[in-house]
Amino acid sequence: MILLIGSISVFAILGILSFAVYGLRSYRQMSQNLEKTTLYNETLQSSQEDLQAFRHDFGNILQAIGGYIDKNDMEGLRVYYSELFRDFQTSNNFAYLSPEVVNVPAIYSLLVSKYRLAHSSRYYDNL
């Protein structure tokens, strides 16, 4: 009789422990899923903000181009286009120096300052 009660108690304790371990695993999985979902949402929000900024800038560029066309200022439009294209090339080259790529702040700051110095020098065309 005592052996039967002891066996039932051991099985009950093992059952409770198994349920607790399963619950802990389930909790950890849900926690990991929540972290992934949060990161995904932050990435989506950042992408949406970038897209809104691009849309705003693009609208400004179109309005400026429209102004040159309305005034029939083709020379001004050529100059504006050249400036835009130069800025585009600079930002395109600068993308490799993003904080996500160079994740050490001191090195990032040093590289950016040296890049800007090189960009302003006469040697920039050779970069």
C-alpha cells in the first residue's frame, strides 16, 4: 500500500515537472517569437520612414524641375541636374560607410571625417 502511494506520488511529481518544463519551453519559444516580431516591426517602421522621406525629397525635386521647365530655363535645369547627380554619386559612395557596416563609433567617425576631407580635396576624382 505504501509502495503504491509512493509510486503514485512519484508519477504525480514527474507529471508536474514535465508540465512545468514544457511550459518553460513554450514560454521561451513565445519570448523568442516576440523578440523576432518586435525586430521585424521596427525594421518595417524604419523602412516606411525612409520611404516617406524619399517620397518627400522626390516631390521636391520634381517641383524644382517643373519650375525650370515652366520658366524654360534649360541651362538652369542642366546645372540643377548636374548638382543632383553629383550629390547622388556622393551619397552612393558614402553608403558603404554606414554605422551598420562600421559598428565601432570611433572608427566610423574617423572614416567619415577622412572621406569628407578626401571628397573636398583635388584627389576626390581618383577615389
